[in-house]
Amino acid sequence: MALIITDDCINCDVCEPECPNGAISQGDEIYVIDPELCTECIGHHATSQCVEVCPVDCIQKDPKHKETEEQLLAKFKSITGKG
């Protein structure tokens, strides 16, 4: 699954620079995650870096974008050209 940032976001800006795929950006009111770029850090790190640094725990799995670990790894390979 891709991740999503909830309305609890306080716009602290710590998640955006942590995303190795550039999937996080400032939205109209809170930060947002592009599900086409989010791999939950699979291929880069053992854990989702944005979740690790978020001080208010507002980043969750997005039930609208269900993906297996294999699908996320394939997306990582497509985005990065590594594989």
C-alpha cells in the first residue's frame, strides 16, 4: 500500500526531505503523498522513513492504494531504474 498523510498533519516539514522517491509534497493545507511514487521505502530502507520521523504519527497506510510488497518493489525498480 502507498501511505497517506491524515488531517492531523502539523506541516512540520520533517517528512518531505526523508522520502527517497520524492513522493511527499506540500498540498493545499497539509503535506500529501503521491501514491504513484510511494513505495513505503521498499528498496531503499527497512522502514518507511516518513513514518519514522513524523512527530504526530499522522502517516498511515492508504486503504485506497493496496499493494503487495512485490508490487511496491516493482514500483521501486521502475522509479529508480534499479533492478
